[in-house]
Amino acid sequence: MELNILIIGDIVGRPGRMAVREIVPQLKEKENLHFCIANAENAAGGSGVTAKIADELFSYGLDVLTSGDHIWKQKDIVDYINNTTALLRPANYPPEAAGNGYGVFPLRSRNGVPMISGKDNQDIKITVVNLQGRVFMQPNSDCPFHAVNNILTNIQKQTNIIIVDLHCEATSEKVAMGWHLDGQVSCLFGSHTHIQTADETILPQGTGYITDVGMCGPYDSVIGRRTDRVLSAFITGMPAPFDVAKNDIRLSGIIVTIDSKTGKALRIKRIQEKFTPPADLSEGE
């Protein structure tokens, strides 16, 4: 059976959340989606995610939220992440960190009706793993290569449908991880840089790959933030509030089609959908 999985890049602020609310339900019908994943570490005012916003994003049809180096920016998220399996933090964070770095999720029904009928719907589980790179990143994480090796040992007996988010700055580290995991996971996608790359492919052993899925937020900006604020910081060297921008809102990501029996990627395509916000959309939320 073929599974269509939507993967959305970093959701930035209120504009990104509004795009998810508007576009994801449309894509579910248009693309016959079975599962939806998004990186939410910039969903609250461009930095972190709150419990309220996480619940909001789940209500829009997202099944799993991944994160990265901004996961602890909002103070209420620690209790929340300890009480849900569907919001992940990087698995290669110290073991004492709150929350989980991966989860195994059953394929959900839509409005009480199985999205895949008959025996094919039974026991289908999807694993999502969240990793953080170390090149040019904060030095608070262990080696992602060793971390994912340990995780795969535990989960490959449960399911062969495995999606990995590598939240990472360096393209070389993402490419290397793609080759490292080829044939072991269904899809490896990169996040963090907010710039969608044009290198989506299926690697030789059947793993779908893209260096970065992009951003869900305002593109009339510097990676989601007001251009005047960011330019001021670069030019003057003085601190400036990096408010979330509000124009040219797009949802960027990929749809990867996976064979539910083999766990191999069959197809992968980039998407970028535009969203027109209401006239009263405010900045910095």
C-alpha cells in the first residue's frame, strides 16, 4: 500500500500557523494524505512553541511536531513535552532532557473512517525521529549518527516506516546523514535553515532525501523576520528585535510516498503553497 506523508518546514509565527490552518486540510483532500509532520520550533512568535500553540497545530491536522535548538524558548513547554509523545525534541540531546526524541505512531483514522481500508490499515505504524546536527550549532547535543544508530536498533522491529528530521545548519552534515541512513529509513529531511533546497531525490537504497524542506511563514523577510530589523543588526552590529514579518506567506515542504510493506520511498516532490492572510494580520506573533 502507498502512504502519502506531508512534511512541512519550520513554522514561523502566527503567519505560518495560519497557513497551516488554511492549507493542510486542502492538501489532505487533494493529495490523499495519510500522515502530516511539521517542525514547530519557531511557531510561537518566531522562537519556540507553547503548549497552546502545539495543541492548535494538532487541531489543524498535524500528527507529529518536531523541533530543534529553540525548543526550550517558551517556559511552559517542559511540562507539556513530558506529557505528550507527539511533540519531539532532538533525540541526541542529553538523556536528562525533558520529552522524547522519537515516537512510534499508529496510522490514524479520519473522522472515524480508516484512511486505508481493510487489512492494509491494520498495524501500520510510522516512526518519527528528531535529530540535531552539531556543525555550527549549539554544543549541547551528542553525535546524531551514533544516536540514530541506537534508535534504529530499537524501532526497526516495530515498523519499517521511519521518517527522520535532521535539524541542522551545515548542508554537508545533512547530506552525510542521508547516505548514512540510506536503506535504513524511509525519508531523511533537513530543517533549520528555512530555505527550501531543490535536491529532493530517492537515494539508491530507497530512502527519500531533501537537504531542507524550507519554511512555512512570510517570505517577504529574512528567513521569516522583518528585513529592516535584520538589516539593522547586520549593518550596525547592534541588537534588534527580530519580529516576525507578515507578507508573502507560503507553506513549503515535501510529500513523500512510501510503500507500507517495504518502507521504501517511491516518490518525493517539493511543494510550495501560497496563503493570502487577512488584512489585519499583525507582526511579531
